[in-house]
Amino acid sequence: MINPFDDTYFMKKALQEAELAFDKNEVPVGAVIVMNNQIIARAHNLTETLNDVTAHAEMQAFTAAADFLGGKYLKECTLYVTLEPCQMCAGASYWTQIGKIVYGATEVKRGFTVLKTTLHPKTIVVGGILENECSALLTRFFIEKRNLN
Amino acid sequence: MINPFDDTYFMKKALQEAELAFDKNEVPVGAVIVMNNQIIARAHNLTETLNDVTAHAEMQAFTAAADFLGGKYLKECTLYVTLEPCQMCAGASYWTQIGKIVYGATEVKRGFTVLKTTLHPKTIVVGGILENECSALLTRFFIEKRNLN
């Protein structure tokens, strides 16, 4: 039997969140958190709207997922995020003890990989899911931004 | 003329915040953010109360300070925090471009120094202000916690 709930399926959901960010003139990054094939949190970057550099999609998703579960830890959960998490978000993921992180586009300058942020030892990482689609949305955002200024 | 508003003065204010955390059975870490010798944000760890591992004192203080200023960046500000920031909080400080971070006790396992988190290049760091007082409060918390369990 084919499982429709694979990493690509949930990354598409994260991309839909990123598109919501795009429509708000936010850097288009989206995230969902999944447990047992169920989305328990959805979020997109709101740093401009909230005037708050900590309002990355992942941070909001961690808070929302913990609130939904009524527990601080996300050991049985997977974070899907369209852009590789930064130090702050990867550092937050350490505290959540999240089971798995799946990201789309690679963040070559400020991503946790290049900056060697320590993840929780039990966190599995998968990168590059729908990478082209996730990257294309970011590229389109920055091109439109540049053309407007 | 003696300046009463030195690092020790503001660290005492951060310690008062840590004591508020202690009274709520939270790991006692407190923070204040200062601009032009004025405290513009106060916060203490609320991870248990809010059921949210991202609710470190520093994260809340960054959000509150940006809200107070009406701008995302804290270039002219100093963060005073009783315990050395973790990766998440140091990573957040990068995005705020904060001018200076002053911390009390060293966090030898999860602190940003040992984990080599990248700070903003313009952020000045001073550690060890009221280190003994900041450490003593944390030690007292963990001893009481252990004796209760």
C-alpha cells in the first residue's frame, strides 16, 4: 500500500504556509509540525508583521505544537520547514527534543549546518525535500523586493 | 562623578527577575534590556508556566524590547542576563543585532561559548558580572528541587 503521508506531502503543506508569508510581504518560510501523520501546528514567518526577529516559522510552530500537546517536548513529532533552520531555531529544536527535522532549501550562510549548531542527539535530519520549489519561492520574493526598491 | 548605572547595577535588576522565576518554581534566570541607562524590558524564565521551551528570559526580553522601541533591532541596547545564553537565545541575539550582552553565571554545558554559536559581529560580550550571586540562586534552586523529589 502506498503511504500518501510522506515527506513530500507534508513539505507541500509547509510550502502553503510559506506562500501565506509571501502574500504578507514576509520572507516566505513556512513550517508544519506533524505527529502520527496529523498536522498539529502550522506557522509562517511573521518577523515584519509582529516586528519581532524571533517570530520565525519554526519558533511559532514549536510553541503551538507544545500548546496543542499540553507537554513541552516534541519527541514523537517531525518539523517540516521550507528553509533550513537558523541557529536560533535549531537551538530551540534542541530544547524541544524533536524527533525529526525535514527541511527544503539549504541556507548556506545562516543555516544551522554551516554554523554547526548542536541538535538534540535523538533528532534525525533530512534536507532537500522539494528544495527547488522552496528555493524558487524565496528567490521570487527577493527579486520582487529588489525590483520594488 | 560616579556613574551608578554600571553593569553591576543592571545585573542586580536581572537577578530580581531571576528571583521571580525562582518563586514560580522556574529555573531562576532573569534578564533586563537597557537603552540609555533605562530598562526597556524585563523578563524571567517561564518555560514551565507557559509549557514552552522557547520561553527563556532572553527571548521574552528581545520581543518586549522590540515592541517597546517599535523597531526590530536592538543595536543601541544591552542585554543583562543572569546565566550565559544558550544557542537559541544567542542565535536570537544575532538577529536583533544587539549592541552588548552582559551575563552573570557561565553555562558550561549548554552556553553559547562552549557550543560556539555565532553572535552578530557588532555584539560586545561581557561575562561574570555578579557571577557568584547568579550561580548561587541556580544552585539553591536545584538543591531544593532534588530534596523535594
